Amino acid sequence: MQPSSHRPDPSGGRSGPEQGAGSAGGAVSEPAPEQAREDVRRSASDGTGTACDAGRDETVDWGALPDPVRERLAELAAAALSTLPAADVPKRVRPVARFAPAKRAGSGASALLAGLRESARFRTAVVEWTRTHRPEALDVSAEADPATTAAVALLLGEQDAAAKVRDVARRAEDASLRSERDAALARVRKLEAELVEAREELATARADVERAREERTDQLDKLRGRLRKQGQELREARDAAERARRDVEQATGARGGEAQRLAEELARERERAAAERTRAERAVADAEAARRSAQEARAADEVRLRLLLDTLGGAAEGLRRELALGETGTGAAPADTVAGTAGPTKAAERIADAEALGRLLRLPAVHLVVDGYNVTKTGYAELPLAEQRSRLVGQLGALQARVGAEVTVVFDGAGVTSVPAANPRGVRVLFSEPGVLADDVIRDLVAAEPHGRPVIVATSDQEVVTAVRRSGAHAVPSHVLLTRLGRT
């Protein structure tokens, strides 16, 4: 907004065309409203209104304005800020113009109020904008809001602005006191209701206590009567016990010798009965052991007989196949592969390679017994023991599925923490008992087989080889079995 070119002269008249117009009328006319606003702006810009503004600042404490007045002033200043020239806006207020219109009054209230307090030019510009765009905001009628009236008085610099501000503050304080009074009355009413409720609860509790006291008195009287009755019964029982004790003492004195003799005889009879019972139990245990031994022996004989019959039947079938397919008078007969048909040296030579082992495995009812760790440590000793067992059992399972032979693998049980619960893939897996070697288990397995059944023992332990050959079994080195397993 540009200042006007007209300046007031010392006598209060006007220079320029307006002065001439007034002189033509013979009197000095009142300035137009636009001219009055221009004079207010000029005075603010020239510093002529500083004394008056300072006086108003001394009478009105802008820092202690009531909240309603602060809100009205910030609202009017924020509304006018976007359209005012930069020259009319103090520097500290200019950043507020960049705020969103809805946030200027709230976020920039402190800066806006400081600008209104410190700059009369800014106040004048806000007043002019309000008169032009929102004249209803300057309504100071009796029906107007006291906060709005006080804010307009501050902006216009009215003499009673301080009184209006104090009136708004007093009204705000009265409203706060009324609110506090209403809240206190509400609390009092609530406390009175709680007091009534507490009194009712107290009366109920007292009634409950009185009723409980009466019930306890009745129960106490009943317990006392029962206690007296029990005391009387106890005295009668004590008297009866004392009479019985005297009677027993008299009877014991009269029959002491007879009772002693009967007691000793009863003790002797008990000892004889205990001895007879012990002999009877021992006899029953011996009979049961003999029966179990007979059953086990019979079962073993039946198993050996069945295996022998199966072996004989298989051998006969093998002979028939050999006679039907082979040339007469040439080749080896199937009986030549059975242990005992040649000396130990020749039997070892026959199964010194994988082909000979394959021919033996095709015999009917053949039983392959494997020295587990002897074979695994020959083929893959670098693996852990658990993986060695798993790998060997898997390979033997594949071999059993192909040739149909009975396969038993024996491992030393020392150091084994988990024993398989079932025979995987048709392979019988045995672990020696603690303190028993797998070699001894292999010897027992070979000895348990009936004579005539082909038995093959896979091991490189020479002591085991010698023992099983003596029992009629074939021995195959571990590396030969590994070669045969590699082809399966």
C-alpha cells in the first residue's frame, strides 16, 4: 500500500486540492473516511503514532491477554495476512504468511500477536482489511461478544481497551470459577451418593456380622454339648479299658504257662510250614525250568530239522537243475560247493573271488553270516561307526533282495547307544552282549546250523575263518564280499 502524497500542515489544514475545496465553502470540512485511514497509515509510517501506541502498550499487557482475546486477534491478523503488502507486515510475521490458512491462527499466534503489539502499521493494516472484507467483525454493539469487543478496542487503540480486556479476563475467570464450582458440586453429589451407598453397605455388613455372631454362638453351644458328651464317653471307655486290662492280667496269670507253650508250638509249626513252602516253590521253579528247557530244545530241534529238510530239498532241486542243464561227466556237481566235500584250503580257493561267492549265494537255503565291523573297516573305515553300519546293512539288503539268501550281520555291541528295533530290508542285525565279542556270536551262529546246510561267513579274521571251517562253513574274505556288494 503506497502512502498518500498529502501531508498535514501545522494548523491542521490540508494542502492540495482538498484544501482549496474547503476554502471555497468558507469553512474547513471534515476529512473523508478514506483520508482518515490514510492519515493513520501516514502517522504509523512516519512515527507520529509512537507515543500513543506506547501509552496503549503501557496500559494493556499484551503478554497477559486472556485466551479469547488472543484468539480473536490472531484470527483477524491471520485472515488479513495473505492480502497485506509486505511493507505493512513486520519481518517476524512474514514467515507466518507461508503457513496454510487454516494453521496460521494456531501455529503462528505468538508471532502475529507480537507483530500487532510492536507495529502500529501492522495493526492499522489489519483494521483496514477487516473494515473492507469483514466489517461485521468490528461490530462493537452491546450484543457483540466481549472478547471480540476487546480485540477490536485493542486494534483501534480505544481508551477503554484495557478495561474491556480486564472485563474479558474477569468473565473468563468467572467462567472458570463457575466450571470449578460445577465440578465441585458434581463431586460433592457423587461423594454424597457414595456415602449413602457406603452407609447402606455398612448397615448390611453389620447385619451380616450380627447374624454370623448368632450362628457362631449356636455352633459354639452345640460344640460344647458334643464335647461334654464325648468327654463322658471317653471316661466310660477308659474305665472299660481298665477293667479289661485287669481281666487280661488275671487271665494271663492263670494261663501263662499254657499260652507260652502254645506260642512256642505255633512258632515251630510256622517254621516247618515256611520250609515246606520253600521246598515246594523250588520244586515248581525246577519243573518250570525243565519244561522251558525241553520246549527250547524241542524248538531248536524242530528248527534244525526244518532247515535240514529245506537244505536237502534245495540241494535236490539244485542237483536236478544241474543235471538237466549241464553236460554229463563234465563240470563240478553242486555237492562240491558244500562245506566238507574238500579240505579247508580248497574251500577257500573256491570263494576267493566274487564269481565263486555268487555261485554259493545261489544255493538253496544258503545262510550268509557277515562279520560287520571287519567288512566295514576293510571297505570304508573313514566313516563313523553308525554310518558304516547303515551303509553295510543297506548293501546287504539289496543283495538279499536279489539272491533271496538268509543274511545275518553281527556287530560288536560295545559303545553302541542306539540299536535298530527291526531288521531293515530283510537283514538280521545282531549286536553282541556287553563283554561278548562279535567273533563268539558268529561261532555260535555257525554251530547252531544243522549239518549239511550251506553257511557262508564273510570275514578276514583268520581265527574266525579257522573256527567256522572246522564247523563246515565256507569263509569268504571281506574284500571279496565288498566286491560282490559293489555289483549289486
